[in-house]
Amino acid sequence: MNLIRPFLVWTWLLGIALVLPTTLPAGGGQLTIVQHEKNNIGSPIIALKEFNLLSSASENSSTLTRVKIGTPVDVLKVWDGIDSGKWLLVNVIDQKFHQFFYKRGWVNIDKY
């Protein structure tokens, strides 16, 4: 009987010590105030017009390639410029010499 009581006390203390920190503010049980946004853009969109894929989010940037109608376009990022309007960072498939390459570039959607 003398050995069972200390065993039960230590088991109870160990259980409290393992469960209690998860409910404290620094523990893992607290939800963060800042919620991370998930990418709501699931599948690629199809280009309905031809457009130039630009190397940067600027009207004066160089053209990487001309994207044709019907090309699947993956939107990676949306950027809203103060003076230049809304830009999309996109990933498109480019075919050259019977090989497919992914090209990443910027498109101004206020222009189209």
C-alpha cells in the first residue's frame, strides 16, 4: 500500500505536467491571430486573348514570349501596382522544337 500511493501521485503530476502546457498561451493549443491565406486558385485558366508575357511588372519591360489563345495559364501571384494597375505573375507552357518549357512572367490585366 505504501508503494501504490506515491506511484499514483507521480502519475497524476506527470499527467498534469504533460497536458497543462498545451492550454497556456505559449503552447500548441492556441490559435494564431494571423491566418495564412491559402491559394484559392486551383486549376489553370485558359487564355481567351493573345498577350505578351513580360519579364517584369512594368510596361517598359522586355517581352519573353507571345501567349496564344487556348494556352493554359497558372496564376502564381497577384500584384496591385499603385500607378500601373493589377498584374499577374503567371506560369505558361511554351513549345519550341517539339519540347515543352515552362515560362514565368508578368501580365497586366488592366490593359486587356
